[in-house]
Amino acid sequence: MNDVKNKAMGTLYTILKWARIFALNTLRRVLILGRYTLICWQQQRLRCAQRRLGKAVLAALEQGEVNPMLAEGVKDALGKAKAIQGKKDQQYQAVAAIREKIRNSCACE
């Protein structure tokens, strides 16, 4: 009787362990989905920043600037675009870290 009880407890422990892993990985996947949503929003901001950068370059060229990248407005627009791109890259790195956690949790122990 005691042997059957031990097997039942072992089976229950295994089921609970896998349920915990499943729940944690589901939460992590939801976090990834949220990060991808944020990446899409940042991509929209990046497109707007690049559009502003293009307009600033054209305006500098129209003013007769030899090297439009040295104009103050172009430098500001370029800095904003690089900052947005950096934040977007950080989100991709965070997604990669979450995926690595998921991979490690599923590995056979």
C-alpha cells in the first residue's frame, strides 16, 4: 500500500512540475508577444524619424549645403532615429533572452 502511495505522489509531483513549467513558459510567451507589439510601435516611430531625416537632408541640400549631414537639423534627426533604433534592438535582445529561458526550462534535466 505504501509503495502505491509513493508512486502516486511521485506521479503527482511530476505532473505539477510540468504544469509549472508550462505555466511559466506561457507567461514568457505572452511577454514575447508584448515585446513584439512594442517593437511594431517602435518601427512606426522609426519610419517617421527616417522620414523627418530625409526631409531635413533635402532641406539642407536646397539651402546649398555641400555636406548635408553636417547641418544641425540633420544631426538632430539622425540622433533621434539612432536612439529609436537602439531601443528597438534592445527589445530584440530581450526577446532573445526570454527565448533562451524557455529553451533552458524545456531541456531534459
